[in-house]
Amino acid sequence: MDYLKVTPNHLPHIALIQLNRPKELNALNLQLMGELRDALRSLDADTDVRVIVLTGNERAFAAGADIKEMAGRTAIDMFNVDQFTTWDTIKKTKKPIIAAVSGFALGGGCELAMLCDMIIASESAQFGQPEIKIGTMPGAGGTQRLTRAVGKQWAMEMVLTGQFMSAEKAYQAGLVNRVVPVELYLQEALKLAQQIAQMSPIAVKLAKESVLQAFNSHLDEGLAFERKNFYLTFASNDQKEGMTAFVEKRAPRFEGK
């Protein structure tokens, strides 16, 4: 059984991935994460795809990891399964990924949303890292990405109590880009994807890489990295087309070359 619905051309240059374990509230088991890794790897290599939207359903983006799958494992079992290698592969996706989140985004679901580059949330969205309630803690970035997104105080409270954060609080804390009515959350994510898809795909990938570098380097190192990527855009036809179109007062026609 496939746990994903993948539409490479949902809209021009935009791929849509839907997590599809509705009875389990899209709990992230090994099969689903493996399918997601493979789908993202394929879409990253598809030259016609420029932006990827990842979603679940109105009730749940993903309510967490599959606890039944993990409950009986030992530390050595977890080490040997090495499930986070899949997450590391997903993290290397070069094209921007927008999470369209409605309902529960908890535990691994919250971590997966944060692994994306932008988050559009419905008014019903709830974010949380409730692992502490079952005797463990986040393991796929929940203590790291959440802290970088919302700051130490909010992260500590969420991680140490397991409490949920509403969509509106998540917006105020800087975790999500915007909050919209439930019936519009996917549409709004696709609208954002369309804006990005109109840009040079080369410049978009280099810009994404540069923003992410800000989390892994000191300022001077980050500025040097940014500068190299800036110079690299001048090797592309898209840069020539973009600046020529600006001078000629017309819309650019980017081809990703």
C-alpha cells in the first residue's frame, strides 16, 4: 500500500505530495518516510518541477511518529534501524518545500513541517512536541529547529510539558508564515508556490541554500557563502534574461539554465 499521493504537475512547475494514512492521522512510519524520501529525490531531479508542496488532510498533517512501530525497540534496535538517515536525505532537497498544515502537526509531524522551508497553517492547526508525555523526547530536530524558530522559552515549554501551540500562537512566535481559514490552507500554499515558481529555479535553489547556511555558520562565514552563490548566478542564462527583462520593462522568461 502506498502512503503518499504524488502529483508531479499539480500546477505548472509545482508538485503536490499528500501524506495518505488517514486512519492513523498520517503517523510517520518507516514505509511512509521511505516513500517520501524517494518521492522528493525524484521530484528534485525533475527539471519541470520548481516548487514542492507537502500536505496531509484537514484533520492532520501528521500526528507524530508511529508509536506502535517503535514501542518495543531497544536502543540498539533504534541505532540499527537508523531512521534519521531518511530525514537527512529529505533535508538535502534543493528545491523549496512548502508545508500546508491543517489539524495536528505533532512530534515527528511538527518536525517534518519544520524540515520544510515554509509553513502555511490553517486556523485549526496545532503544533507540538509531546514526546515527553510518553517517556522520551524529540529526535528528528524538535529541540533544535523549534528553538531556532520560536526561541528558547517557547521551545522549553513545549518540549518539557508537551503542550500544543495553536496556529495563531505559532504565527506570532514565527513558526509559520501565515494562518488562513481551513478551506483555504492548501490553496494559499499553492499560491505561494506559484509565486516562487515564476522565479529563476537556479537562483531559487542557490538562495534557499544560502538561507539554510545561516543556521550552520557564523555571520562572516555565512556572508562569504552567500557571496559565492550570488556570483554563481551570473553564470546562468536566467540572470542575463532577468536583468535584460528588467531593463526592457517586460516580464522575464526563466528557463532554469
